[in-house]
Amino acid sequence: MVKYGLDYTRCRWILPLLLGIGVIFGIIALAGRGWLESQTLPYVQQASLWENCRRPEQGGEWNCQSLMGYAWGRAAAATYLVGFLLLVICFALAIIAFAIDTLRFNFIRGIGGLLFVAAVFSIMGLVIYPVKFSSEIEMTGVNMFSWAYGFGWTTAIMEICLGFFFCCLPNYEDQILGNVKPTYFYSSP
């Protein structure tokens, strides 16, 4: 990307595209019912960020209990949701930043800083949830933190990595804008 510059039409939108993928992963994590699942048959427990569901026997009906009745449930949901909203704001700001013909590199560095703040909030929610869930809610059988929880961690890791890219991109401002004279390595015969 640095070699061709951000004016290279195919490379210009890579970072906002990656932020968009992070937003999609965050939506999957927020809406997914696979934060915690039973690992073996019979499947008796399934939990999301918002509720915990149990089934007394195979083929029985699921009984769901909201996790918003617990202080830690509200804290985990709130911190992860704040991190997700900051990610959505960064996505909108990145689209605006890269749509303008002349890039504002300090603006891009600010997006990177905001992504680090979003990652901190997301990680706080992702740490609070399993620690308090496993200590305060009785789990039966063998359980595992599953696919939706993994999407949450993927979103947090993407926020950190993209934060580095957005913060480091202004260091290559001259190369990106084409203000550096090319260096030729030529020796006389």
C-alpha cells in the first residue's frame, strides 16, 4: 500500500474495508447466541452476551434467564457495546477521511487512537464476561466459550491492529503523497 500510495485506487479503501469487516464481526458477536455452549451431548446450556439458556433434558424446552439482572452482566454488555459503538464511529470517520482527495494525516492518527480506546472497552467486556459467568452461574456438563465469543475477540484484535496501522500511516506521508524523489542505484561501467 505504501509503495503505490493511497491514491492508488485499489489500495485506498483497504483500511476502511477492514474496519467494515470488524463492524460485521462485532454485530455477529453482539447478536450471536454462542458465547458459551455445552461441548458434549446432551446440549444443556447456551449463553449469549444478553441471556443464559438451559435445557433440562434432550428434546426439552429451553429456559432462558436474562444476564442483565446481574451487575457484571450489565457491565460486560455495556463495555463491549461502548467498544463496538466506538468502532462504528471509527468506520464512519475512516470513510470520510479516505473519501477526501487530500488526506488529513492528523485526522487519521486520531482514528487510530480512538480504535485503541475501543479495543480497551471491548477487551474489558470480553474479560468480565467469562470470569464472572463461570464464578456466579452454575454450569452443568462440559462447557466452552464458543464462536460468538471468538468473533468478539476477533473484533478486539482487529481494533488493536488497525489502530497501529492508522497511527503509523502518517509517518509515511511523504511516500504516500509522492513527495520523495526516487533513488536510483546506478553505477558506471
